[in-house]
Amino acid sequence: MNRRDALQLIASSAAAMVPVTMLPAAIGAETELPRSTGLGLVIYCCQFRSKALGKRMPPVELFEPHTFLDHCQTLGAGGMQNRLGVLSPADATKLRKHAEAKSLYIEAIVSVPKDPSDVERFDAEIRSAAAAGAKAVRTTIIPGRRYEYFDSLDAFREFEARGRRSLELAAPVVEKYRIPLAVENHKDHRSEQRVALFEQISSEFVGACLDTGNSIALLEDPLETASALAPWTHSVHLKDQAVQPYDDGFLLADIPLGQGFIALKEIVTLIKTKRPDVRFSLELITRDPLKVPVLADNYWTTFPDLPARELARTLQAVRDGATSNLQYISQMTFAEQLAQEDANVRASLDYARDVLEI
């Protein structure tokens, strides 16, 4: 992107994307809000917007739950996935009524208990989420990207066992409050491993936060990932991905919905068929492309039995779907980064409403 394009992007996106908290009352009252969609926003979509608001005097904390809920409504989004922490009963009730008045959904982000001593903290967060009317709580159970974080198969298996124990501790809590725990496929388990884990935990309240783009990095076809996890799904991270080959494998980049290579229409239809009441949340992180070094030896450290055909299929899909629209955010000024993030979110919300019919 050259500077002229960036300035045009800033000018075109600013009016549509400025949240209520940054608009004078008179301007806010006169500005026509975008048509709404059921697609909500995960807080990770709005990192540059949060930084911009934090620089105001006085600063605004975008991810304060009431503020972010208002921001989502201003953009026409259908709800939010946000950290709630531990709320007082009064604050939880206030947040629930705030969302109900705006016909928006709430999903929470939590960390599963690390060990038995951490269950009390987890219980308090789940109690708050339930009181606030959260439809699900999203979590992860294994740190980092599998092919980057672990230097041995034994290390991966140790953390895999920790994740299983965490879910065993978490299950009775979410069952008590009857709120689904949605575990994201976070470039950690392949689908068959994650389904086996859910079967082992065997709780109707422990299932998937189905991320539509992450498992490509583990050499899975996105439609097959969705098919495997959909029956277990309590929440969806909807994302599209742009791909491009590089020397050690391929680049993987978050891109506005409809501009990447993922078969989103088919995936959304599949999920709606299996889980008609599930909520879709946009998780588009405006950042440089990620490197997935599938041709480097260390990538295979934790995949001793993965068939070569999975690699061949993925590389063919990358070649067939390669595009030149990957975004290199680190090369932009902060104003350009903010404008790009705003435009990414706006384009995705429009696509979800107009094309995916969410």
C-alpha cells in the first residue's frame, strides 16, 4: 500500500468506523449506523482501535465490557467475545441487561484452571459469565503454535496432558453453571485428536470454539476441520485466510471475509446445519502474515506419524489459492494500521451480512 492509498483508506473508513465513544453527541446522533449482522466481534479484531482510544485524554478502555458492547453495536455487529473476569452480581446483571436491551450476545474469554488450586478462580469467572448472560466461554488448553512452541514430542505430550487435566477440572464447574466451554483449535491439536479429547471428557458442556482458519497450519483442509468439529461446536471464530508460498512452506494471513481462499459459504452452511443456535464471531487479527514452515525439519518434531499426503494436499491448495493481497502491517504508520484494521472489520461485517447471511 502506498501513502496515497493509505490516506484514501483512512478517509473512507474513518466515518464508518469511529465508535460512539469518540463522536460528539450531535455527530453521533446524525450519523447513520451500518445495517446490522449477527456476526459478533472478538476483542482481538480491534487492537489498534483500542490503542488509539487509550491515547485519548482522558483515555477510553475499549475492552471494558459495556464500552466494547456499545462499539460492536455501533459497527452493526451482533455481539462480542470479551474477557469479563470476576464481576459483582450487580455488575453482571447490569451487563446482561445492557446486552439484552441492544439484542446483542455476550461470550466470555477465560483461562481453564491450571491445577486444583486454580479452580476457585475459574469458578468465580464462570459464575460471573453465567450471571452476565454469556452464551459460551472460549478458552485454549495448549500454549503457542504447536510447530513453534515445542522442541520435542515429549514436551508437546506433557502440555497435552496438562490441557486434558485442565478440562477435567473445568468440566464440573461449567456443568454446575450450565454454560458451554468452547475450546479453540488453536494450532495445537489436529481435529481427530481434539474430538478424541472431547469424547474422553464426555460432557455436553465441553466442546469446540471452531476456528475456521487455524488448522490449515496443521495441514488440515478447512472444510474437513469444520465437518469434524461442528457436532461439538459451542462457538465459532469466523475468519478467512490468504496464502502464499515461501521458501520453507507457506505464508498464512488473516484477511477480510470473502477475500481469502477458505470456502466460507460451505463452512457456514455446514455449521448452521449441525448447530443452528451457535454464534459466529469475527476473529480477524490485523498483522503481518504468519510463516508456516512445513518444509523445515523442526516443523515435524511433534508430527511423527502425519502422512506425507497431508503435506502434498496442503501445498497444492496453497499453490491453487495463492493471492497477492497479504497485508504487511509492520510497514505502515500507526494511522495506516488503524485504518487498515477498521477497513478489515467493516468489510468482514458487510460480507457476513450480505453474502453469508449471518
